Amino acid sequence: MYDYSDFDTAFVRNRAAEFRAQVARRLDGSLSEDEFRPLRLMNGLYLQLHAYMLRIAIPYGTLDPTKLRQLAMIAERWDKGYGHFTTRQNIQFNWPKLSDVPDMIDALADVGMHAVQTSGNTIRNVTADHFAGAAADEVEDPRPTAELIRQWSTDHPEFQFLPRKFKIGVTGSAHDRAVTRSHDIGLRILRGGDRQTGYEVTVGGGLGRTPMVGQVIRPFLAKDDLLAYLEAILATYNRMGRRDNKYKARVKITVFENGMEAFRDAVEAEFDHFRREYSGATRRGLARIEPFFAPPTFRDAPEDSYLAARKADPVFRAWSDTNLAAHRAPGHAIVTVSLKAHGQTPGDATAAQMRLLADLAETYSHGELRISHEQNVVLPHVRKADLSALHAALKTEGLATANIGLVSDIIACPGMDYCALATARSIPVAQEIATHFRDLGLEAEIGALKIKISGCINACGHHHVGHIGILGLDRAGVENYQITLGGDHTETMTVGERAGPGFAYDEIVPAIERLLRAYLGLRSGREESFLDAYRRLGAGPFKAALYPAEAARDAA
């Protein structure tokens, strides 16, 4: 992975020192909270319901053991012994004391980490496919591109005060695991007719109160033109984006109100200028960065012991059926470690779990880890011969849950347990759904399913693109949960359809059970997923399951 240069190190240290002085002024009363707010947000510090929250960038979801151990130390020393991994491939600490935050940021700088641009109306943490550099279906590792964008965008003087926050996602595979079409800019690496790689560029994606699927603005962008084209899009948005209404300030609204053709024309005009200015910059930058992401040397790895373990141990077999993905190297697998043990908070990891994962990455995964937008941890390069030993080690810290892609592998935002913006709880709903279907014994029978839960309209839980999405709202002081159906976060991204009236807190889990029991009765066979069945049958039979009284009245 990328190692900080002297410039990077000096930049992070200077920002840490600057923020330490700002915190000191807040603590001695020289700054009011209103005056301090823009300064803390520039450094990833939020004020939540009960305490401050520090959001730390994990660029394109890539970590090494040293960084993860440092996060574990920070969790124990200055927080409550755990961290929360988010859908932006960040980690959040929810309970720091303001007086401790400068020390936390210094500790991050010690290992080449920071919280810069994890908040504010600027370019946020660049995200990427969590299987980057390992996936069997990958055209090219997207991380060098993501790192180049990180370097270009960090503290970019033109883009520190955009109309609204701005997010960029990158994938290097035909199958989109990075939700790129929900981003302000999405990049998909593909091969052109001359076999050279370039980018499909989408713009105007986003969730929140006005969910939109990103539109293709450039079907193929030559790799050398990347930075110039990104600069052109951002400059166009900075000029055309609305600043009179923050709910209409995202680039998706800019594209919608002006039309894609007009927006594209404006971008192309800017591009003509920046293409000359950036001549050769992308090529030079990637040439400098790519060696940091050279793949490991994969040893021959016979699979006999793996196959024997699968045959002998049904628990290991169930885990390997759900938690492994195809690797580019023979005899290897990508391992997704679930942070969704039944009844636990999705995305939370204790300090002990972080340390174990760091040790296992060193022992079994060439010292590499990834954080997924689905709030799990990935060990990208594991020999199949080592999988049984890895599984046994994961069990010691409760990390061997065999549920990746199943009912209990739920994305959930922190909701009203932590977030000052939330209007309903998310975490307890996720916990109850997970334990409910485990107790029913239906999780394996239901099969592949993406449930995503948000505690407010801002959609940090990606509910719009869940096969089943759940949105928690406040209705006259009472929590009310709306259900959306048929969402999809992949290359065929679709925004889910609202099913109908919402459900009270104590009604939402029974409603999900009715819905999934209906699916089991409606599917054409075990191989037909919930999403496929929904697409085949339409919303009608699923709405009937959710609202049986209304269905009975309509039938009468």
C-alpha cells in the first residue's frame, strides 16, 4: 500500500498542530462552539447526541496491521474500547473527550493516518472496491487511481468550499462492488478497443432525500486525461451548483436542473482548458504510485487440506460457503470477516478484534486488510490451505460468523443511538432482524439478500439501494419505519420502490418476516434470489404480504 512521502508527513503533522491550537482556544473559551464548528469539521470532528465523534479516513478502504493496531490503541486509550466502520470505508470513534482529540490525531499521524476531509463541503474520502488487487474479475487494481485522486483532492484550494460535500468512488471490475453510481463521480476501469485501460465516468449519483442513479458523462476517458476531467467536473459544479438551499446543492441536482447535455457541454469546455494544464500529470502520478500496489508473490497453494476441512467440519464448510470470494491467484481466496455477529452492532469492532485481525493479516494475508462499504473487514490474499487455521483463530474473538450476503449481514447507520441528525433507531432494528431470523432457522434458506437500514432521510445506511431498505422517521414523536423494495447497489443500480405506509418499531420485524416468508413461497426455486423474484413478479405480491389487511379488503 502507499507509504507517505515527506510532503505527506509534513502536511499531516502541520494540520495536527494547527488543530491542537484550535482545540486549546475552544477549551479556554476563546472560541465559541459556533466559531469552532467549521474548524472541527475540517478535521473530521462532529458533535453527536452524547459526545464528540471523530471520523478517520481509511483511503479506498486499505489498511495494514500497523495502522489497525494503532486504531485499537486509540479505541482503548481515548474511547470505549471499540470503533465503528462506516459505509464510507472510514472508522468513527463515538466517545472522545475534546481535550483528548489532539492526542488522538497525533497518534494517527504517527502511522500515516488523519481525519482531514472526512467532513465539510469538500471532496471526501475516496472509496474503492474492497476486493481491489485480489478479485478474479478485476480488469485493473483501482487503488492507484484512488490514491492519485486522494493526493490531488487533499487540501485542493479550489474545492475546500464546494456547494456541498462531494464523493468519488472507483471500481476496477465489471461487477460493481463499490456502489459507484451512488457517488457524485463514479469511475469504472475498463479496456478500450486498443486494449488500453481507461474510465467510464458517471456523474450525479447520490442517495439522501433525493436519490438518483449516476449518469454516464463519458463512456470512455483515456487514463491520461483523468485529473483534467475530474478538475473540469468539479470546476463546473463549483460554478453552477446551488448555494441557496443545501438540500438542492449536491451535483445530482445541478445535473438534473440543467440537464445532462448542458452539464456535459460545460464540463467539456472546462476540460479543453485543464487538459493542457494537466498534460502528462496523470501518467506521471500513476507511474509514481503504482509500484506501491504491486501484487504480492503468491506461493503455490495446494487445496487438499482445505477440501478435507470442508468435508470434516460442517461449521467451517458453512463459513467457507458464505465468507469466501474468488481470488485471481489459484489456490487462494478472498476472506470477508463479518462484523455482523447476530445481535451485535453492525460495523463495530473491539480493540481485541482489531489486534487479532492485524495479526491474522500478517500471518495469512501478506499484511493487507480492506474495510468494505458493507461494514465488514476483508483479508484479500489467503491461501486456501490456511483457511481452516484462520477460521479457528477468528472464532476466538467472535469473528467467524458465517453470514456474508445473508439476512443478518445488514448495513446500518448509527441512527438515533448516536447521531444528532437521526430521527429513529437503526442499530436495534438490525440486531432484532438478525437474531429473529437466526432463531427461526431461515437465514440459509432465504439466501442472498441485502437489507440496509437508515435512521434518517440522509441515507447513510444506503437503504435506497437495499433489496429491502428500511428508513426510520419521526412521525409526531413516534418512530416509524418505511420499507423500500427492489433496490440494487451494483452495476445495475436501481433505487428501491417505497412499499406503502410505515410500521411502528414493534411492527417492523414481523413485517420483514411476512415479506420473506412470502418470498420463499413465491420464488421459482432455491436459486432465485429475493431481488430476482421481485423483478420477475413485481411489487404486488410483496406489498400484499406486508399489508395483509389492505390486500384482503382489495380482494373482497
